[in-house]
Amino acid sequence: MLFAIVGAAGNAILFIFSLIGLVIMTVYALAWAGHCYLVVVQGTAAGSDRVGWPDEPIFDWIVRGLFPTSLVVVLLGGAAILARALGPSFLPNQPELRFLLLAVPMVWLLFPVAMLSSLASNAGFSIFSFRLLWRLVQLGPALPLFYLVTAVLVPAAAALLSVGLLTRAWYVLPIAVVFAGAVLLLHARFLGRIGWMLSQLDFRSRKKAPRQKDQEDESPRPLHVNDPWAEPEPNPLLAPEPAPGGYRVVEIEEETPLPKTAKPADPYERDDQPYALADEPLPEKPAPEMPPVDEESVKRELRLRERIPEDPPPARPLLDGLWTFPFYESTLKAWFWLGLSGLAMGVFARAALAFWPW
């Protein structure tokens, strides 16, 4: 009996430690995933092929990284309210399944619209915009292709994570977190390209907009010219002022010239004779060493002179730099930390499930 009590207490202690580690790693992993997602969406929507990762303090990117998570939480709250309202008529005896069937399609459909609406809004947080929805419809097949691709990738990542966390096949967990990180980067990249196409759509509409024509029936207004240098017209009511006294010529006596003095000798006066060259040649000075040439600086200078953009926009937004984006040199570090943080969260989750005391 005593051993059973001690074993139960040790199991509860391990569960508490696993739960604390799971909470800490979940917050860190979600913040880092949201930070990566937000940076990729904003950089790609701006037309950059290689997204630049800002060097920010950990507190700043954790706060900003929780923004996409907050959008998901708001959508899940809406799904919970809708599931509660449909409880008596839709799966009344299965509330978990009812919430799952409503939450997954709602997040899948509305999260991209909410993200683009928030990025395009001046307020910074907007769930839905009718103007943005109309612009998305104008993109044509790009939006259905986005939903089709994400409908395949996201469930595949979720299925691998479920196998690695809830079954005995623990060895699937590293593969699942790496694949889930790649799916997250691809989803953000695809959504960023959608945002870039929306900006190009607005640019073309502004370029094709006709200029406002002046009204032809409006008569031209007379122009009044004011010459500041013109002489004022005389006023007949005022008496003419007397002319001021003028100048007069005064005779000046002839000045006596000053006596000439001897010019002092100039010690710095040069001799009229030219200088002769010395017989010995002057020592030769060594040529100055040229600094090493930096190829990147030269290429950058040429781009600035020829006005070539450093990161040209993609010619084919849905193909160029989309599917190979996780393998970019600038993206591998973010992908590595996504997989590592997800793996740590998965290990603590499996430990919490293994030491579950109830």
C-alpha cells in the first residue's frame, strides 16, 4: 500500500513538471510560429523573394507573434458560439464532434481573409472586410488554388502530428514537426503572394483610372497682374513735394605726392636663376596598396547606378519561389527553430499523457 501511494505521488509530480514544461514550450512555439508566419506574409506581400528576418528582442517578437494566434482564438470562439446555438438541432448528443465540424472549416476559410483584412486595415485588427472579399474574387483561380492546396497540406500535417502524439509510433513525431513547419511556411508564403497580387491589382486600377477633365462650360477667370516694380501713379490731390537738394562740384586742391622711400630687402625674394636638378635621382616611392575589392559592394553599386531592383518581383507568383521557399538559405534557420520548438512541445505533451494520474 505504501509503495502504491509513493508511486502515485511520484507519477503526479512528474505529470506536474511535464505540464509546466508543456505550457512554457507551447507559448514559445506558438509565438515563434506566429512570428515566422507574420514576417513571411508581410515580406512576401511587399514583393520580396528572400524575406528578411528582423533582429528583434525576444519580448517584441513574442508579443507580435501572438497576433495570428489571437485571430485563430477569435475564430474558435465564434465557432463555439455557433456550435452552442446549433446544439438542439445538429448532433445534440455529440458536442465535441459538433464543435470540431464547425471550427475546422471556419478557421480554414476565414483565417486567410482575417489575416489579410488585419494587415490592410489601419486599425491593425479586422476580422472581415467586404472590400477585400470583392478584391479576392477578382483574382480569379488564384484563391481557389490556395484553398485547394491548403486543404491537402494542413490535414496531412495534422494527421502526422496526431500519429506522433497519440499513438505508440513516437518516432513519427520528429518527421511530423518538420513537415508541419514546412506547411506553415508554405501557407504564409502562399498567402503573402495573394496579398502581393492584390496590391498589383490596385496598382493597375489606379494606373488605368482616367484623369478628371476640367469643365468646358466654365469661363476662364481674368488674371490680375501686380507688378511690384511699377512706379506709383501720381495723386492729383496731393501737392508735389519739393525736390531734395542735389550734389554740387567742389574744387579740390592738387595733392602733393608722397616722397619715395627705399624698398626694404625681401629675405624671401626668389633668385632669377632657375634651380638645377641634382645629380642623384630622387628615391622612388612605393605605389600605394589597393584595398581588396568586395564583389557584393561592386554589384550593389552597379544595381544602384543602373537602378536595378535588388529583389525583383516574381514573374509567376504561384510558381517562382513558392514551393522551394522553406529551402532558402535565409529560411532554413527559421524552419529549424520551428521544428525544434515543435519537437520539444511534442515531447512534453507525450510525457504529460504518459504520466496522467487520473
